[in-house]
Amino acid sequence: MSIESREATEALADIQRIADRVRQSRFYNFASLILILWGALVFAGYVLAYMLPRHAGMIWIAIDLLGVIGSVAISLLIHEKSGVRTFDGRAVAAMACFFAFGLFWSVGMAHFGPREMNAFWTTFFMLPYTMAGLWLGWAFVAIGLGITALTLIGYYWSGPYFELWMAVINGGGLMLGGLWMRRS
């Protein structure tokens, strides 16, 4: 028994589709862990900043440091368990440039107030999520656009409860997105 050229081509195409799905599933698993981590930290950051507004700057510095440390730990754990490399020097350099650009505009040039700063950083971070979704899957597009739209709604209509709104929308949205991606 031998297979024809057409059957062999179809079988190879099936194998490639399965390999692509496995690759996407592994990436979604990694991304979901990062989203859940950052979602929980962001939720805590907004609630703490609401309760202790004088210390909001230090709270967010601590949240960012914990998030970076946790992201690196998750990356190292995934690499150790599966051999899949999740970050390289280019990814770290891109993140550093991204943070520097955001700091330059939000602190150096624009001098935002607390409310504007919260809206800026949330929408600023959702832009790459949305753009990444064009290559990596529609889950990223949905997360980015959804959180951005709800941030703008809260900015204009949540009144003095904007930080609590953001805890639910940004922190909760990231955690929900991470849990959603785990099912994909």
C-alpha cells in the first residue's frame, strides 16, 4: 500500500495545523499565567492606591517590581519545565523601551494627575496587547480593546470611584482574560 502525492500533502498539512495549534496553546498557557499575575497585582495596586492615596506612587513602584519579578519567575519555570524560551534579550530591551517611552510622556512631558495617569498607563499597555493579537490570536485583541473601552467609560463616568472601577476593569479584566486564554 502506498499513498499518493495528494494524500501525502494533505497529511503533512494536517500535521502542520496540529503543530500550529500546539504552539499557540503553549503560548496561551504562558501568556495566561502572566495575565493572571499582573491582573491580581493591578487589582491590589488600585485598591491600595484608593485606600492610601498619599502612598500611591510607592505602591505602584512596588506593584511593578513584583510584576516584573513574577513574570521572570514564570518565564524561568516554563523554560525549565518545557525547554521553551519565553524571553530573550530583544524582548527585555523592547519592554525597557516601552516603559521608558511611557515614563517620558506620563511623567516627563505631560505631567498627568492621578486620574489621567491611571487612564494613560492602562490604555498604553492595552495598545501592544491589541496589536499582538493581530499575530497571536484574537484573545489579545478582545482583551486590549475591551479594557481600553471600559477604561474610557470609567474615566468619564465613574466619578470619585475611578480607582475602584479600574481595579475591577483592569485587574479583573486581565485575570478574566488569562482564565479565558487557558481554555483556548
